Amino acid sequence: MASSPEMTILEPCAGSSKWQLSKKPFSLEAVEPAALPKQCYIFLDVRDYPPADGRRQKLLAHFGVPEFVANRTCFEVNGYFGNKATYTQEHTSTNYITSYSAIPTPCHAGHGQELTGAATWFRCLVKMVKKVEEDAHDNDQEYVTSSKGYKWFEMSFFTRWDHPNSSRILCVDCPPDFPDELLKLLRKRTEPLDFRDPYAMHTNLVDQLIVYADIAVWRVRDPVRLLEKYRMRTGAIFGPIHEMSRHAIHTSEVLEATIETLTEMQECRTAIQGKLLEDLGETYIEQANGYAQFQISLVKSLKLRSESNHRRLENEINLAFNNIARQDNSVMKSIALLTMVFLPATFISAIFSTTFFSFGEENKTWEVSDKLWIYWATTIPATIVTVVLWQVWLVYGDVIAKFSQTQYEQALARWKSLRERRVQAQRASDKVETA
């Protein structure tokens, strides 16, 4: 019997800046704003994520996310970022201005308008490769449990902020230890989060995303290092290298998408926080933007390392080819050496086995025929002709092959033409006989 779906809630303790984890049954009603804590992260397993049959749209509607985000395209793409900001006239609750854009522009907040709500939705992927047993770079848990040797975490995040300080983030398909690791980061903070900032809860979330991206990059690097450390000289190396090269390409791809996502988030953050200058203060905004730039630079550095992993794999492939070629050369040298060792004996025995030489039974002496010159008269020209033909083939082989192909095609065309004329003549003859 399947267990009922659960969600993990990470929220501040009542009357304290400390955070705590709890588990609650998941349902569409359980994630309504009125049923959730005022500030919280909600973690949902991808197996419990409602299908795109209307239920997913209802779930995301609680976070102000457009219906299109719930379809299969957005569920399978490797990254995106979107936002929706809501403004209202002062002392008026019915005149709403809503913007869907990568960057809310100042024209959306004219004179007498204030920000009342903000929603964002973004997606970041991480591909975890099976952890190596020897010289592993990290001491983190093993995320791969299947025989495939890798696992995708296609993380989607949906955030909703309501004025003045209500902030909730839904996290889907995250690594199993994400809530615990995020809790550790939140407990290490020296200052509490300022929930008047719509992006306050994004900061530590992105920090943990960068940690997972770092783990993913190093878990591709570790087997590369083992290949470099214990190089094999047979073709068996190409299978593992192909798999690791594929993982490195995927990792670089999703890191590039993550950079684009964080860059767009930073642009949106700058625009939104600029409208909250009086609430947040210039110092807070400058520090938040500076830290966001730092996070982007970290991901860019991880992408460079991932690309380096791919180049190192290419070097290993080239080295493996060279080693195999060198092995082949060694084999050919061995064959050539054996040939050179036995060739003189074979040549001499072949000559003495001819009728040009004979061993007299009566006088017990070797006798040489006076016709021995015939052997040299035929052997030397034949050798010269063979060497010349070999040189001609090396120089003009392609030309000869092309000429032969042309002659063959022309002969084939003539034969087809002749056959067609014969068929036509036969048909004409049949018509005459019929008439």
C-alpha cells in the first residue's frame, strides 16, 4: 500500500530567529497561504508533485505562478527564471498592476503605487554521478542508488512574497538532504533574514544550490583523476571515458543554464529592491546585490572547472589512442624483427634447394650449374619491377583508382544504354509482328 504523500516544512521557531523542520501531510489545501506558516520553505518529493492535469495548476496558483509553468515543457526544460510583481494604488485594494517579465521596469510602479506582492519561479538541474570509493573529494552522502551510475535532480522553485513580510518557497525534486543542509545554513546566520525583502529567502537557497553544483562537478572530476592516475593501455578505457565525458557535458550545460537563471534573478532583484529602498535601506540592498554577484561568480567558476574536466577527458582519449597506436607499432616491430631473423635462412635454403646446386654422391663435393646466371637474370629484374610498381602505386594510387572507377562507370553506362536499345528494338519488333 502506497504511503500518503508528505511535505517537509522549514520555518522559523515562534518568537525566535531559529529555524526548525517538520513533516506534514501534503494536499492542495495544505499549501494554501492560510494553511502555511508566514515564512517557510516547503519541500516536496517529485513523486508527490501533482501531474499536469489541473491539480498542478491549482498548486502553483497558490504561489502566483502562471498556468503555462505547470505544463510538460517547463517540467522538462533545463532551466528558466520568471517573476510577477503586483502593485496597488495607495489606500486602494482593487486597482492592481501586474507585470510578467524578466525585469520589472519602473513604469510598473508609478506615483502613489506600492509593491504588494512578488512571485518568482525558477529551475536548476544537478546531475550527480556515483561517488568513487578511492580519493573522493567530498565526504557527502551518496546520491546515486540506481545501477545507472548517475541521478538527475531537476529542482524547481516557486516563491511567493506578500507585503509586508510574508514569504513562502515551494521546492520540488531536491536532493534528500536539502532541507537539513539548508537548515544548517540558516542556523549559521549571524543576522536574521529581513522578510521585508522579497528575495531574502533566496540567498541561502542559492548558496545550497551552489554547494550541490560543486559536488556534481567534483564527482565528475574524481573518476577523471583516477583515470589519469591509473592509466590503462587497452581499448577498455573508452567506455568509462565516454560515460564520464557525457556527464561532464551535461554538467556544463546545466551550469550554463544556472548562470543565466541567477543572472536574471539578480536583475529582477535589483529592480524590485529599488522600489523598497525606504523599507530596506541602501546598505542592505547594496550588500544583497553584492552577495548575489558573488554567487554568480561562484557558479561561473564551477562551469570553468566542469569544462576543464571535459578537456581532461579529451586528453585521456587522445593519450589512449596514442598508447594503442604505440602498442600496434611494437607488435609490427616484433613481426618485422622475426621476419628479418628468418628471412636470410629462408632465402639461402630456397637457393640451395634449387637444381642449380647439387651434392655429388661419388666425389662428395658441391656442384654448381653453369646456368646459375639465369636465376639472377630473372630475379633482379623482377625485384626492380616490383619496387617500381610499389612506388608508382604509392604516388599515383588515388589517380589510378579514380580513373578505374571512371572507366567502370562509363562501361556500365554504355552497357545500360545498349541494353535499353535492345529492349526498345525488341518492343518495336513485337509491335510489327502483332500488326
